[in-house]
Amino acid sequence: MILSAAAVLSGAAYIVATYGAPLWLRYTLKPLTTLLILAIAATCSDPISTFYRTLIVAGIAFSLAGDVFLMLPGNTFVFGLVSFLVAHLFYLAAYRSVSGFHFTWWLALPYALYGLFMLYLLWPHVGDLRIPVIIYAAVLVIMGWQAAEQWWHVRDTSMLLAMLGGILFILSDTTLALNKFRAPVPQRDLIIMSTYYAAQFLIAWSVYRFPK
């Protein structure tokens, strides 16, 4: 619980710091928060499986790399995109390790429609990044969908947290993409980072084997 409280406080402090705090403080708090979330997953005393925990920790580690790339000056967006793409692949592998790949059409449909709608909004604005954006969006949506599939088939608290984390991750990345490629989003830092940290926090806690 100490790590969880520290992660929440650090994340909240970073969001506040985005409103004019010194750059060094933002550069410290942003990766620190993700590192604390990683520690939650890594030190969980009763994981649903060691393999699941390893995959989730790897995903958060690549997310940490993505955090660093996205906050660095210069043209490092693609490196951040690739880092988060790999993170989502690790999350997807973790979810599939629980009970395999599932396809439930009415669960897949809203995720697919949402992904297509976002591509429709972004397509005229992404320029040379169209192929990377398509690949990233597809993996992101599939990750969220398979988390939902796992919850539907397993019906436990861990997979519920994974599903909610996936939804929040999609919302965070949607806001980030709209802000970067289409038009400035009011209160973008608050929306992007609160949903992002909440997503990672829930995904980290999905490692824990909750009593049924």
C-alpha cells in the first residue's frame, strides 16, 4: 500500500507540475511515477502467475521508456510510439496467458468501431506517420479488447482491473493523438496523464490474485 500511495502522490504532483513548475521537477516526477507503478507489479506478494507478472512488468518498463522519449526535447515521438507499442504487446501477451485468445463479437465490435472512428478523425492530419499510427492503433485496441475478453471469460477482479486499465489507456492515447495531430485539447495534461497513470496503476494491480 505504501508504493500505491507513493505512486498516487507522485502522479498527482506531476499533473500539478505541468502547470508551470520547473522543467527539472516534471522530468523527475513523470518517470518516477511510472517507476513506482512498476514496483507495485514487481513486488506483488501473490501474483496470479509469475509469467503474467513478468509480462506486465516488462510492459510497464517499456512504458517508462516511452515516458522518457515523449518528454525529451527534439523529434523523439516515434521512439515513444515504438516503446508504447512494445508495451501493449507485452500487455496483450499477459492477458492471453490467463485463458487464451477469445473472440466475442459484441465485445470486439465497440473496440473496432472506436478504433476506426479515431483513425477517421486523425487520418488527414498524421502525414507520413499513417502506417505507424495504424499499427499502433490496432495493437492498442486489440490489447484493450482482449483484456475485456479475459474479464468476460474469467470474471475475476484482476481481469476487471486489466479491462478498466485498457479502457483508460485507450482514452489517454486518444486524447494525446487528438492534441498532437488534430487540435489542442483543453486541459490536455490533466486528461492525458490522469487517465494514463490510472490505467498503468490498474494494470499493475491486475497482477495480484484477489480472493474470489
